[in-house]
Amino acid sequence: MRSSKIIFQGAAVLTLLVSLVGCASIQAPVPPSLELPRPPNDLRAVRKGDHVYLFWNVPTQTMEHQTVRRPGPTRVCRSLESPMNSCGTPVGNLLPVAASANQKPGTSTARPEANFADTLPRELQEQNADRMATYAVEPLNRSARSAGLSNRVLVGLAPTLPPPGNFRVDVTGAGPVLSWNWTPPAGLPSNVSYVCRIYRRSLERGTDAKLADVDCGAQEYHDAAAEWVKNYEYRVTVVTSEKVRAGLIPCARNQSEGGVVAIPDCVQVVEIEGDDSLPQKVFTKDVYPPAVPSGLQAVFSGPGQAQFIDLLWAPDTDTDLAGYNIYRREEGGQPAKINSELVKTPAYRDVGVVAGKTYWYSVSAVDARGNESGRSGEASESVPAQ
């Protein structure tokens, strides 16, 4: 009996094991991830002189939506072919950028930005003045494999000009005046033109402003918007404007399909900034008085009234005018100021006159910083004896 019981228990255990094995399912083997970085779609390009500056966010996700753990290098691609289908021979290679390279403290997701400066050979510009270069970047994994190129950006290849010569800034009573020397380039293509672009930097605020695009041949620019008692830095650059026809760049966007379509007669203007001039720093110290008032007239009040002399003159048009001073003298005397506060309007009534005397008047203008103009021409008036 004991032997039969042992055999029965063994059979039960074996049956249980078989049933457990039968319940297990066999899955297909999962291939290892290739860790191909997702190509960027935010590549941007800016050309300045002979250099093209590229900016993009480093991919942090793979094509399988996993975090890039072991990034590889990135190829920088340039081509004259359109469309660009492959990188070909890269113009640069960037070392791997870790996902946490530019991560800000307290954040869990990093979007490090990469950048690259490509130098355009002068012969490339001269031989392809009417063409566009296409740029893209191609992030690789550690095995030098990629999921493709980033978005493409187009950059004009027309040669740029150096900045104008002898650039200088002089502070005048009307504000800073910029001047330079300019010789027009010879053999200018019909689709290319040039303007001089003026920049001003506020040294107090650390901000830049594009003031104007002006004809380089004018060789002068007046900054009427500058403020007094400020530190500024000015620079000028020559901008090449090139008219490019459809087929070289996208001219329109099909809103319904979201794609780019070319319009046969479409012409767009591509602007390329040249290198900047040497910056010129100035301090706009105001030591310049307003214009001298003109047209002064003096008129006695007339008999039968309280005695006074009214003064009238043409208004001063200086934008920083604060007011006027009134000067009076008697025969053989020196002018003396008779107002205690600045007169705000081009009119004044002198009630301190005496019968039987003749007075000579003059007027000066004063700006907001206390600069006083010279005195106007005199106007005289007599007070009749009673």
C-alpha cells in the first residue's frame, strides 16, 4: 500500500508540471533597438559675410520613442543639388552631445542646442552667385547609422561686399550723424543690388536696433531718434539683395495640403548681410543750445489802460525746448533777465514799465538740459509820459 501511494503522488506532481508547461506561451524574439536618433526638424540658418551659422536642437528621442542613451556624432551637410537626398561629403562633424549637456537645474527634460559655423569658399560664391546652397544635419548613433536628414534650409550664395570705408560718427546739435566712403562695385548683375544697413546698440541696456536700410551712395545717415546723454555703439554693413526665381526656393504654400508649391512667375528677394564695420562708440552729450528765437515784436498796451508792453515772437521748434528767457534794457544800459521762471509760450507781458521810458527787449531759448541760445535781435517800445 505504501508503494502505491508514493507512485500516485509522483504521478500527480508530474501531471501538475506538465500542465504548467502547457500554459506557458512562447514569444517571438525582440530585436535590439538600433538607437537611431530622430532627425531634427528645427534646423535654422543665418548667413553673415562668408559664414553660415546653423542652429538646431539635439535629438533626445530615438525612432522607437526611447531616450537617446549613447549619442553619436552629427554630420553637417551642404549641397548645391536640390532636393538634397543624402549628405554626401559633410562639411563638418560634431562630437556627440549628451542629452543633459544644457539641462537647466530643476528640469527633467533637456533640449540642448547645437550650432555650427560653415565658411563658404570665395570661389564657391563667385561661381554660384545666382544659386542657393542646401543645408541639413544628420545625427548618427554609435555605429555611424542614421534615420535620415533633418529639415533642409536654403542659403543664398551671392558674394557679399566688405563694409564701407572710413565709417565714423559725429555728435551734432541735431543728433549723431553717421558718414562713410562708398565706391559702387563694377559689373553689377541686373538681379543684385546693395544697401547699407545701420545698427545701433544701447550700451546702457545692452540691446541692438536696426535703424534703417539706406542708399550706400548717400554716404551719410542722421539718427534723429537718438536720445541725449546716452552711450551708443554704431555699425554699418552692406546687404546684398538678390532676386531669385521659382524653382530655386519655395514661393508659396498650399494651405489645404500643407505642402510647398512653386508659382511660375514668382520672384523672391534673398538678403545676405556682409561683415560689419568696426563699431563706433559715442556719448551723446548735449552741449548744443536751441535755435535763436526770431521775429520779436514789442507793443505798448495803449492809452487809457494799465501800462504794459506785450512781447510776441516766432515759436522755437526744437524738440527738447524747455522755455524762454526775456531780457530788457534801457538806453545806454545792459540787458537783464526779467523773468523768474522759464516762459513756456512765445509771448510775454512786461508790467514793470514806467511812463516816459523806452525799453529794448531780446529773447533766448533754453533746452531741457539748460543749454541757452544766443539772444534774438532787439525790439524796442516806448511808454508815453502821463
